[in-house]
Amino acid sequence: MKCPFCGKAASQVKDSRPSEDGTSIRRRRCCPECGGRFTTFEYIQSQDLVVVKKNDVRVPFEREKLYRSIHLALRKREIDEERMDQLVAQIIQSLEEKGVIEIRSSEIGELVMNTLLKIDKVAYVRYASVYKNFTSMEDFKEFAAKLMEGNE
């Protein structure tokens, strides 16, 4: 594994442990050159998913992109990193259970929104504001009103 600090190609694993849900392995590594310590995660990838964007462009599915979007929505909320990893693993498992190789980005967005709605309504609104491309306060008001009525 390449060191993120000095760029050397070799690093040593100092500690490995499985995540709580058993979907990944967390490894603490140390660079023998600069002494830098960093963490890596190892995940099972059962099939290569392809995301079909709105403009029909196909791109490889990126777990990190999904994680970043969920992390951003849950920023400064009382959800720890381990729970976020579990959410991402659940979403990916749901995608893989569909049994298809190509999946529309809109399906992923809806799945993330449904998951966030169950976990944290503030994060749900944050994610929705980007996903649904809110452009004004009116968009927020309408969305919040539907959410409070139970229609969203």
C-alpha cells in the first residue's frame, strides 16, 4: 500500500480488525520510510456495478463517492464513522441484491434518501437539497412541509 505521506510503495500492517457488521477489515499501517501511520479499509467487491447517469453516461460505481455524500449529509450529526460505514455497506448490499450490473444514479439517490430518512431527518433534508437540486428557499419550504405532513 502506497504511503499517503511520502509516496513510498511499501507499508507494514500494524493492526487488523473486522468491522462490527463483518463487511470490511480495518488495517492500521505504518510506513517504514517516514514513519507515517494511516488507516486503510478492505471491502468485498462481489461484482463491478456500473452507474448510469442522467445523461446515459456509464461510470464505474465508487464506494468512496457514496460514502462522501452520506458523510457530508451526516456532518456534525450524532452518527459515528462506524455507523456511516454500516449504512454504506447496507446500501451497497441492497444494490447488489438487485442482481443487475447497471443501476441508474436516480435509484441510488432514492435508496440513500430512504436510508437517511430512517436515520436522521436533518441529514435527509441536506442530501435531498443536493439530490433534488434545490435552488431557492421555496424549494426547502415545500420539501419541509411535505416532510412534516408525512408525504415525503
